[in-house]
Amino acid sequence: MEAGGAYVSTVLPNAGRDGNPLWRVRLPMPPIADGYDDLPLPEMPAPAGQQGLGLWDRYMAGGRLATVQQVVAAAAPADPSHIEVLE
């Protein structure tokens, strides 16, 4: 894929069925001289008194990802042939 290229996954209703088309897009790239260090980034102030969603701690920190994967694998059907794939 070329610089600025991306795949965008969407869910769209079509005649009573949901589809999941995958769009290939090209986004405008800012001029970069030697690397991304040249790009000015906006200041991101931390909201006072807010902790955020805690997604890293919930799913990634301390081996949580392995635990989540085990739970998903245990819940997956043994025979996935009955799963309908929408295109």
C-alpha cells in the first residue's frame, strides 16, 4: 500500500441485510522532510478529574490480553460451520 493509503471497514444495510464492504482509500499526506518528528502535533491536555476508560488496564496490562483470548476461545463454537458470513 502506498503512503497515505488505508482500508476502511464499514457496516451498511442493503435490502434488509447488513453488508461489510471494505473500502480502499487514499488520505492526503502532509509534507514530511526527514520523518514524523518534523510534524507539529497539537497539545493534548489531560482532562482534570477524569480517569478515562481504562482500556489498557482492562485488556492489555499484566497478561490480561492472554486471559481475554482464553475466554473468547472457550466461548467459540466447536463447529463454526453454522455461522453465516455476510458479504
